[in-house]
Amino acid sequence: MTRFFALFIAFSALPATSRGQEGPPSAVAAVEALPNAGDDEPWGYLYAVRSLNTYPLIDVDNRIGRLPENHIALTSSRVSRRHGVIRRRDDGAEFVDVGSSNGSRVNGAETRRDIPVPLEPGDRIQVADELLLYHTSLDGLWNAELRMRLLSSMVNLNVNLPQDFARKSLGREAIVPVSSEALVSPDAGVVEIAHSSAIEPGSGFGKGTAAFVGNVILDDGVVELSLWALEGAGSMTSRRASISRLKHTTLQIAITDDETTPGEGPWFSPQYLSGLFDVFPEARDVSLRFATSLAAQTQAVALRDASVVLAFRHTLSGATEWKLLTLSAQAGGSWVENAVRERRMSLTQIERNALAEALEASRARLRRARELGAEGERVADAESAIERAKSRLEALDAR
């Protein structure tokens, strides 16, 4: 089986390059497709989710609208002829609605006419009924698209997978992570799948299991999914299901394509992944309950996924509600604390740096929650978790 790129640890979603399947062209093809693009290098990219088109951003002002002379020409009748502008700034980029009829949103928050909204890589821009993703690189763009499509979703498995298991060592019980590696052919579906551990009778993730996607990591053409399901009998999609005892596995997916240009990477379209799983129709209530239940766990990987998903769902909502951000910050602090406790001196310097970055992200989420009015016990709990994690990291570095 093709050897997979070694993912040191699934601490954060790392960007990687991916290839367009139907609509998304390569960076070169996209630039060539844009009239009067010139020879300048793009400083950013937009991806239209509905049409699967990729647009390089080259000029300082990049017009969005229904007219064909716009840099980003969209076909929806709800998009105004001149709808908005993506503008390059010295410190990044911004979006401006120039007076559209049906309005615009950035990360779910409504924009106002002629008022610039700063953009960050991975932001979502809703132009009437067209959804656009913004990023400064193609690598990051494909990562953002894949996370938007799969992160915090519910999937129905079409394959059997093993699950993490407990093992006692030196009088302590430790969780042994397991993973499966799937090599997918665009024409034939799954052509080969290998497991790091055998599937024990009565355990694992069987075909038809409803699983929650707790994390999506794309690196060097391999997508890694962190999957969770109920331990024992029960329906994940039932609103009355008790989400307490959980099981976990990791699924790594690569796509084989002889025509893939080296360094270009694969495009993980839904039909490529259908041999492995089907994505449920919107199950927001169930996935949100599942995310909050992960935050109540003690296992580091569960807390990591809770922190990532809760922050993601806050971004999707576009709301000024601070509770999800506070819970994400608390889970992030607890994740770092427990990861150091579980791994101790076996953590590499790269892993320590990743944990330090994750802790800083939790601090930033808590700051943002305060700006939105967060206060009280939840804020205190998040602060405490972050400080405990900071102390553990500092003690580890001092050794």
C-alpha cells in the first residue's frame, strides 16, 4: 500500500495543497482564465462553493457581481450586478458591500453598505445566495473548504473501522490510539484499506455506524478525520440519545491519481469519499450536543476536538453569543493540560510548539468572548484551565 505521510499528531488543522476535480482549476489555470490578469502573482483566492470555481485575487480592488466584467462574475439572479469588492490592504484584506439589493454576510454576520469588513484566511463571504471562501493560498483554501464540508458533520460509515482501546501499563490505564488508512481511486472507489489494529469482535465502528467528525486535518495530500460514536447500542441521530460513553477512531484518506501533478495534491470531492461514508443531511442539533459532550471528557483528543468544533460552530453562526467561545477556550486549555500529562517527556519539540499555539488560540477565544460580554463562572473556569495548561507547559520546558 502506498506509504502515508507521517502525521506527528492531530493537534491542529494543517493546510495542504489540493487539486480541483471539476470546477476548481489550478492556480495557473485560474489566472489564465481571468481576463487581463497579467503576470502578477495572486495575493489571495476566492472559491465559489456552488459553482466550484476558483478565482485568483490579483488587483487591489477585485469586483464581485453578476456582470461579466466583474473579476468574480457570479450567475445567481439574487446577486447584484455590482455587489461587492474584495480589497487588498497593507495589513491583509477587506470586503465591502457596495450597495447590493440582497445583502452580504461575513462569517454569518451581516455587513453594512460601504463599511469595510476585515478578512482573515478561511473566512466565509455570503453574497446573496452565493457562498465564497477566502484564503491567501490555494493550500489553505482547500483545507478551509474541506473543513467547512466535513467538520462537525454526521456521517454514515460504509466500511468497518477499529476503535481506540484501553491498555494497562505500570499500573495505569492508557488509551491506545488506532487508525485506518484508506487509498481511494476516483474511478473505483476505495481500493485498499489497512488498520493499525485488528477489529475485535463486538467493538469498533461497523458499517452503518453514525459517526461525528470531530476534526479534519489535511496535510501533504492526506486527509485525517477524527471520528466519534456512541459506545454500545443507541442512535446518534436521536434527540434523546445519551451522549456520554464514546468511542474514537482515526481515518486517514489518500487519493490515487496517476495524473496528479507532484505537489498539487488531490481534491476530495464527495463522490471520491462515498465509498467510505455518506454525509447526513444537516443534523446541527445532534452535532452541537455531541461537541459539548466532548468538552466534558478527560481524554486529550476529545478535548482537542471539542475546542476546534465549538469555535468552528461559533464562526458558522455569525452570532454575538459568547457561550460557545468560552466553552471552546476552556476545552482548549484542558486539552493542552491533559496532553502534557498524558505524554510528558515523550512530546517532541514540534508537538510542544503546537500545544503552545493551541493555548494561545484559546486565550484569543476567551478575549473575544469577553468582548462579547462573557462573565461569571464560565469565564473563570476557562481562565483556570488556560492557567493550568500554561503552568504544565512551563514546567515541561524547564526540565
